Amino acid sequence: MQAINELYSLLSAPANVVITTHQKPDPDAMGSSLGLYHLLVQLGHTVQVISPTNWAAFLDWMPGCEKVLNYEVTIDKSNTIIRNADWIFCLDFNALNRLKKMGQVVAEAKGQRVLIDHHREPQTEVFAYGVSDVTKSSTCEMVYDFIVHSGHADKLNMDMMQCLYAGVIGDTGSFRFASASASVFEMVADFKRRGLQHTAIHENIYDNFLENRFRFIGHVLSNRMEIDYELNTALIWVTKQDLLRYQIKTGDTEGLVNYPLGIQGIKLACIVIDRDEKRKWSFRSKGDFDCNTFARTYFNGGGHYNAAGGETDDSLETTVKQFKKVIQLYKEQLETI
């Protein structure tokens, strides 16, 4: 994989470009994709953003989101666009298996793949150009760097800034997490000087749900949360029946794993959700607990040091039992964090 700056001069020639991101895109995934989309359109490229799956309704406000294709409902059209692409930008993921059914066609496409991502252990051999930086707060921050370092800061407009700011607040917990470095605040200061009004973006991301989600959260916290104070650990498990009862849709469980971290003494919060095809895990930690290695070792996942995800084909009951077994191996570490 060649350095991303080797790509800058090549962007001057108009090309067919696909931008894609991981399945079930979150604010950082969608925000970075659309932020880059608005830049490349200004540079004269023909650009299409394609998501491997659907996305949460609270992202629909983002400028350009109405033009994004959901691969699962536009397979033939999307395949044609991907196969004809000169460049395929891969944002906020670093391995093609994160694209689900779309991964194979991307792997076989003639276009050169470009990586912009901040997760650990990238599959660098499948990308022609790219940057992987785990110290960055978000892929949106990295797209901002791409825009500035490639000499196109003058093209930052309100659409781009709204998308990129949304992704940054999503991945930093509204600047709560340690990943919110000085460079993040410098980016935001640049946006504010250019006229960004940030309040409405927070409202669109955090105050844009239906009543059923809050009743679901109350049910889950009351009936599906287990606290182990000896291990300073919280476990939430959500059944398929819970999802059906409260009519939970994509995005409605976003951030739920963070709730137990507000409990005094809790250093590790975990949630497993019984989806149709797999059981999906999320892990969040404070201090010296490596969620990324834990998720990769036991739950076919990965991510960041203090935030990671995983999945399994096992039943909900089986995977919960597995978690309770393996977490005991970390007892000494969790007791002292």
C-alpha cells in the first residue's frame, strides 16, 4: 500500500469513483463518505457512495445521504458502478470482509482501492494507496486531513463540514473520549471560523429517535443488564424478542453499550444483540483493558483499544456463557484497573 500523498496528484484527472464504508454505517462512516463525496464532486469526478447495507434513519439529514445506494436493494446497479470504477475509496474499515456480500465484487473490480481508516491491523495488501492511523479520533478527521493536505481546504463548504463534524462527535462521544486530541479541536475551530453551526448537528444525531427506543432502553437496563462488581464489568444481552417487541430498527441500539460505563466502578461494558444472522458484540472499556485484542481473540472482531466489536454464529445463550467463561481469565487485570 503506497502512502496516501502519492494519490494527490492523480486526483486532477476526472474519473469514476466509488466510495464505500462498513456495513450498518455509523455517523463516522457515513459522515466521512459524504464529506469525501462532496470534495471529489467539486474536483470534477463522477462519484457514487454505496453502503453495503441500510443505515440508521438519524443519518438521513446528512447532505448527500439521499444519493447513497444501499447495496442490498440495488445489487445489479451497484455491481455495474463498482466494476466501472477507476477508484474505490474504502472508509472507516480496513478489511474487505466488513463489506458483507459486496466484498467479493470490490475485491474483483479493476479500480484501485484506497484506504482511509483508523482501526487496528489493516489488510494493507488489498489497497493500492492509503493511510491507517489508529491515533486519529475518527475517519472524518482523516478525511479533513486529506482535504487540507491535498491542497483543497478552499473547497470546504457547509455540506462537507456538517458531515465531517457529525462523524467526529459520533466517534469521540462528543469529545469525551481520549481520542479527541488537539488536532480534533483545531479542526472544529476551523469549521467554526468558516461558519459551522454545530447545535443542529448534535440534535440531528442525538435527539432524533422515536418513543419506542427509550422504552426499549428502559426495558434493557432493567431486565437485561448484569453487573459483576468483582470484575468491574457490565454485560447487557438483548434477545430477538426484545427487538421485535419494541420495533427496533437499525441505529436504535447505537450507544447502548456506553450506558453502564456511567456506573461507579465499572471499567468494562459489553453488549450482545441477537440479530437474525449472527449475535453481535460491542465492547467498551476505561483504562488498561484492550477491547481490540479481546474481541479478536474470542469474538471474531476487533476495532480500537477501548472500543471494539465482534460477532458469532453461536446462540445467544452459548455466546453469553462463553463470555462469562473467558472474562474470568482477566479477573486480576479488571480488579485492578
